Amino acid sequence: MTDSWHTALAGLLALMGIGSPDAVTYQGYGEGEYVLVAPQLSGTVDTLEVKRGQTVHKGDALFTLEHGAEQAAVDQAKAQLAHDEETMIDLLKAKRQPELDQLIASRDEANANLNIAEITFARDQKQIATHAVSQATLDADQAARDQARAKLAEAEAALATGKLSTGRDDAILAAQATVGASRAALAAAEWRLNQKSLTSPTDAFVFDTLFRVGEYANAGQAVVSLLPASNIRVRFFVPGTDLPKLAAGAPVTINETGSMTPIPAHITYIAPQAEYSPPELYNRDNREKLLYMLEATPDAMPERVHPGQPVDVVMPKASSSND
């Protein structure tokens, strides 16, 4: 029983990188790269939708600033755009339907008169051979037919014109430009309004809220501090003598005080500049005091690492050796 307990304890310590001849342990601490959510416009904090310690998802509401003026500007821009679009549509419209109906009736009347004139002319052409009508009558019939054709062409042209827009080309172009400017003004007003209500850009832990409801926040001043899980790091320090044995991407494990389950991670950064433990003596005997800062990113369970939390970073000997 005693031998089994010792074997289990040794295995656990080896797993945690403690007391294992096959691992090297370095001291470090948790670090977070925070996302500071700030409005691009100033204003009084109207609502605060989150609390410290809360978890939010991408798109969740964080806070709103007082936005009465911005909402009024959007409403005004919408009304102006509606007015300008109506003006342009009116210029692009054809004549009103009662006017078109009158033109259609005139066209139909001219068409009927032409039919009668053509029938009369054709009949008198046959009768002139028997001298039933005079040449003068036939000439008059031909003139009446030609006049009826001209009247029909005039009525059809008037109807075609009535179906066209009532506005001149330059007036239509000016109206279209005005509508474009009104749409741009509405987009700008809506952007300003949207800047008064901010949402979370990613899934994150609410690390802190920096303002209370009723306080005034300047443009660019963070109101909420977020800590995404992907932004959690561990910083640890190694002697310069060990630096050649370490490389970015090398696997490590992170051990927390009191936790029996190590966190898998990998090295993501090696500082190019050395730091010295005091006193800063640059002679040969103090080279072991030369330290380099490294960062490791958890591969799983990053939420277990808290900023400022002391941890041990354990690197298997096989990964930290050139052998």
C-alpha cells in the first residue's frame, strides 16, 4: 500500500513538473491583453449593460451614451431624404392619368377620322370612273385623308410626350444629386447615433467597468475593459544560459498553486532584450543573473489563468535540450 502511494505521488509530481528530473520549472505569472472599448463620441453614460466578472458574447450590448441629439439628427435626415426622393420621383413621372386619358381619347378620335377619310377616298376613287363624282370631290377627299393622317400623327406624338417625365434633364440631374447628398447625410447621422451604443467585439470576460451611469465619458475614453480568452498569456523568466535551449512553439505546461491539473501551452514569444536581476553587474560571475522574458499561450482552459497570478511553467527536458 505504501509503495503504491509513493508511486502515485511520484507520478503526480512528474505530471506537474515538480521534482521530476525530466522537466525544468520556471517561475512566471498570468498576463492579459485587454480590449478597451471606448466610444468615438463624447457623452454621458446612459446605461451600463454589463458588470465586472460577467461573460459576454460577440455583439452583446455593453453600454449606451445619451443620444437624444443624435436621434433627432437621424430623424431629420430621414425626413429630408424622403422629401428629396419625392421631388425626384415627381420630376421622373409622366403626366397625370386624367391628362393621359385625354390624350388617348384625342388619338382615338384622330384614328377614327382617318378611317372615315380613307373609306370616303377609296369609294370616290371607284365612282370617278363612272363620273358619279367629280375630280374636285376626289381631290377634296384626298386632302381630307391626308389631313386626318397628320392629325393622327400629331395625337400620337402628344401621347408619347405625355408619357415622358415632366422634368427637364438638368432638373432631374440636380434632384438626383440632392438625393445622393441626403442619403450620405443620413448615413453620417446614423453612424453618430450608432457610436452612442457599443457592443462587444468578441467573446470575452468583463474585466472591469470604468464608468458609472451618469458620468461623462470623453471620446476615446474606455468605458469597459474586456479580456478575451485568446488574449491570456503567461510570462515567465529564464536564465540566459537556458535561452539557446528554448524556441517559439515549444510545448510547456502551466501549473497553478493548488491545482492538480496542468494547463497545456506553448511558447509564443521570446524577448530579444535581456533583463538583469539587481545588482546589475556585467562581469562573468553574474551572467546567471541575466534573465529573458518569455510568453506562453494556453492551448486549453485559458480562463484558469488570471492576470498577476503566480504560476510555474514546466518544460520537459526533451523540449529544453539540444540533445
